[in-house]
Amino acid sequence: MKINILAFGIAKDIFGSPEVTIDLANDATVSNLKYLLEHQYPRLNHLATYMVAVNNEYALDGDNIHERDEIAIIPPVSGG
Amino acid sequence: MGKKQIILNTEIKLSVSTLNVQDCVDWVMSPETGGIDVFVGTVRNATKGKGVVRLEFEAYEKMAVSEMKKITQQAFAKWPVQKILIHHRTGVLQIGEIPVIIAVSAAHRDAAFDACRYIIDTLKQTVPIWKKEIFEDGEVWVAAHP
């Protein structure tokens, strides 16, 4: 399945775009997505940490990703 | 404009335009209020001794509003407070401008102080908003790297 990934902050710089599309297996997890992204965009590994949000909620590595979910890469936040 | 959400005693807003402290104080004030605690964040002219020219804030707006809402719900559950307001800027901010205002009203000051402190501390940890510091000779996304 093709999944659109939203990127913010430094993740947007790393992807070179506010949104990228990635091809995932139908039963993919957040962990699978991170593995693929880190392979494709090695600079992700240099971040202090980063989270994945699924449908506007922080997701765990074992959570499943479904087609049409809204996926976003959340690098370390620094608001306030 | 930006995203704005009002739920009974809570107002949460992301805004591209200048924030106004008095408006926030007025919003949380009610006849039952005995004290209001307000936190005003301001843009500092230096980070670790290095001169900052300006800041740029970016938000994942929908999730930022929902995470701020969660924090206000936690604060209402923890302390006897009356109204909570969070206004946060996005876009370009110059030195001395206000990125964030948190206002909390309560019958008694302890609850207002404690809730306000909790809200700003938690916001900085969980709300998907990012700040880029622009220096004379470059720029850095704050907290991105170890």
C-alpha cells in the first residue's frame, strides 16, 4: 500500500519535502515504517529521537498502519 | 487566524498574528476567580551566548491542538482551576515577541500557579510545535540533535 507521510521541522528538511510517499506491506507496523525511512533517509538516525503519529496520536512501534491513515514524523518538539 | 478550539472553560488557539496578554487575562477572568496565573514566553536574543536574529515556529496544527487539549484536561483533573487558555504562535517571531501565553484562573492561587507550571512544562515535551533559531551565520531546529 502507498502511504503518504507528513514531515515537520527538521524531518521536512531531511526528506526535502513536507510530504513523501512510501510503499508499505499491508500489515506494516510503525516499526516497519521507521526501518524503511531510516534506510532511505539515514539522517533520521542522527536525531535525538523521533516519534511517529498515526491519525494525530503518538503511535507505538508495534501499532499497525492502515491505508488512508494520516501518518506524520514528529522530530523532537520545541514549542513554548 | 489559525486553529481555535473552545470547550466550555478552555480556549486553545494557534495563531499567525501577535498574541495579546490582556485579552488572555480577560478571557479567563470570571466573578468566581480569586487569582489568575499567566505565563508569557518571549523570544530571547541569544542561545548559549550566540546571538539569535529571529525564531520561526511550525506546528502540526491539528495534532498540536489535540495535544494541548489533553494537557488542559489533565490540569482540570489535577487542580481546582476554573478556566484555562493556551495561545501559541506560528510563523516568524522577532526578539521580544511572544510565542506562547498560558492563563489559568482559580478561586485560590496555589491551583493556578501549579496548573500553569504543569501546562507549560508538558507543552514543551509533547505538543508538536517546532522552533528554528536563526543566527547571523546559520540556523538550527532546536532540540533536534543530541
